Amino acid sequence: MRVLLLGLILLLLGGCAHDGRLAPSQLVKTDIDRVAEAHRREAFASLRLLAEKLYRRNPAEWRRGGQPSMEAAMAQLFDPQQAWRLPPLAGKRGVDAILAALHPDYRGDRVMALVGGMGGMLHAAFNEKTEFFLLDDLDPQVLHNSARNLEIAAWKLTNARDAAGNLLLLSNEMQVQNNLSFEREFGKLIGNLDLLSRLVADKANRTVVKVIQSMATAVFLPVPGLK
């Protein structure tokens, strides 16, 4: 029914765009649809930057993944045709991939698994869409849960170590002059999702259930659509 109604709206409004000033797709977008698209673009831009930073600090990872270069690994990771169902992850998506990336026994490309897991989770939180229209409906609770999961992932990234006490992945540098660029990028990504969650909740008059956890014992929150 939703698809039929959207088709009728497009048909009725199609004639309004013949002057070239406005595409029909724009006529069936609300302000929140355009805001959601902007937030999605920013979220995945942050994710791409995090992936690049991680590969630059951990070049052994793309080599472990069998790639000839960092650029090749990035191309595979962000290939839109794969929609975050990445062959190297053997079916793992979202939280499962994040947990695998930060487990001491994992033998694959940890950056691929970590960023691929976060990307799959975000893709699900945005209903696996890149564009939003009048009848699309994002869930503010899922966006909120995804933001909390990113906080947990960021904490685990800076604390996960092997049996010898070595960090599994290098990120922030805690030296004389701290380099917290990873923390800042995670913060921007988390803030992006939190803001969109509030906007969607206010627009739809919904309530978001907030869970307070200690990072050391926190569990990942559910994000439907990952299975």
C-alpha cells in the first residue's frame, strides 16, 4: 500500500517538474527526509575517514586481508554493490563483525571487520537506504542504539589487547602531545546520530528509551535488520 501510494504521488506530481526547476523526487520529500539524507552522508563520510586513519596506523591489516594496497582495501570496504555484506567477514554483520574485529583470536583484517561492522549497523539503522521520501520512516530508537553501540566500539578499540598486552589496533596516541583524532571523529559520528534521533523522535512524537551503562561492562544494543 505504501509503495502504491508513493507511486500515485509521483504520478500526480510528475507534471510539476517539466519546467526543469524541480525533480519529482524532491516534491515527495519532507524537511526531515532531506535532513536524514544529509546526516547519512556525514555519518558515512566520518566512517570513511576513520577507516583511512585506522589503515594508515595499522598497514599490516590490509596486507593481512590480501589486498595490494590501502586504496584497494578501502575500495572493497566501501563498495556500494556489496551493501556492507562483505565476503571477507564470512556473513558477520554489525555487532558480530565489531566483536570479531576486537577479539584476540581474529586472524583477518581487523580494520575491515571493525569498520565493516559499524557500516553494516549504520546501513541497517538507515533502513538500508541512501535516499528518503515522504512515506519512509526512520526509527529514532534504532538511531539512538547505534550511537550507543559506537560509543562501546570506540571504547573497545582503545582498550582491546592481546595476551601480551599489546593493543589489537592502534588508534589514539597517548604521548606527550596527545593525538585524539580518532576520538574526535567517533564523537562527531555519535553526535550526528544522536541529533538525528532527537529530530526524528520530535517529528513523530516518539519517546526514545535511554540506557545508561558502564563502558567496561556495556553490552551492544539491538539494531534490527542486521540478520
